[in-house]
Amino acid sequence: MTQTENTAIVMRYTNYRESDRMISLFSPVKGRIEANARGCRKPKSPLLNAAEVFALGDFMLYEKAGRYTVTGVQMIESFYPLRLDFDRLTVGTYLMSLCEAVVQPGQGAQELFMLLLHTLSRLTYSDQEWRPLLTGFLMHFSVLSGFRPRLYHCCRCGEEIPDGINAGFDGKSGGLCCLRCKTRGDEALSAPQIRFLRKSLEKPASQWVNSPDMHAPMGVMRRFVEMELGQRITGSKMLPED
């Protein structure tokens, strides 16, 4: 994909009036942009498909007094197959809500934008299981958002946690805790789950796969990220647990 200054993806929309829609765009250059897509809900509108969540394109925007209006768009991708699988659609919607929670107007976020597109592409067009995709996304999302979890040393005593060892996870303290420091309130992670979290930061999305004997610790990372953001993300309740 060749990016331009106007490349953006629709994170959310709100209908208003008879046929208009306010759309929330994620631009890697300009951050979040709220724009009016006038008449987009009319059956013959050229903006009909461009005002849907997941719509990726080059948006032509007219600005007046700090307000944006969509005047045209060249579509790049719609990620339409997501709509044919409820679980994957739920995950995709959750990814968009996570981005909307952190992307700010006027602040570019190129790395997060590319992470989102790569994950959506795998979610839409590969047969890869969605749990490791979501878990890997959450790991990278936490790093880009400035709250990377501690995965190699106990967050309480500082002792190294070697590979092959089970451990607890304390989101409030920011990461793994060794078995000596683990308490009843900590979430338990197996050695393969810990290995997955560590490896997911070293490998591209195409290699975020489950080991035969474990599931990616999706719920642990989801709860950690939402705690750090200080909010329950839209769609979180609809995600199946681990």
C-alpha cells in the first residue's frame, strides 16, 4: 500500500440527520480526525462504502473553522470478509476501539497505524487463529502506548524469571511475578504462555501462532491494557474469554 498524506481508516461513525454521518478517522500523519460525510447514507452516494468502519482510503477533506468535511475518497481496502465471521468482526471492532482510545488529533502515529493494518489483514485474509493475533496486537500496543509489561524479571523482587518457568501476572505492578512472590490475586501464566508473550514482540504478525499445548493469554493482556488505559474498551464484553 502506498500511503499519502490523506490515507486514513474509519474507526467509528455516528449517524445524524437524514443521510449524514460523522466519521472518526485514524490518519498516521494527522492522528484522529472527526469529519462529516454528508449524504453518505444515500444509496447512490459515492461515499457510501467509505463511511463504514474499517474503510481504508485516501480521503479528500475540506476544512473550515477547524471542521472537516469529506469531499471524496479513493478506497484502498474495506476488509469486508471480517463481516462474515462474528468472532473476527468482534476482534476487529475491538482493535478500532483501542486505537480510538489513544490516537489524538494532530498527533501522528505511524507505527500504531501499521500495526493495526497488518493485524487487520491477518485477521481478514488468513486462517490464523484470532486469539494469538489479538494477544500479539495487545503486546505491541502496550509498548507503543508506553506501558510495556515486565516479562523477564519479577515486578516485585526483581529476580530474573528464566524461560520454562511458570509465573504470576500482576497488572497493577506491571508484569510477571515469580512463584515466590505470587499471591492468590495474581493471574497464573504457564511457561508456554510466557514464551508466547516474549516471542510476540520479536516476530511479525504472520508468526503469532499458538503452541499446540496452550492458548495465547489473551484475557490477561486485555485486562492489563484496559487497566493501564483506565477504561473498559467498547466490544470488550463481547470477546470470548481464554
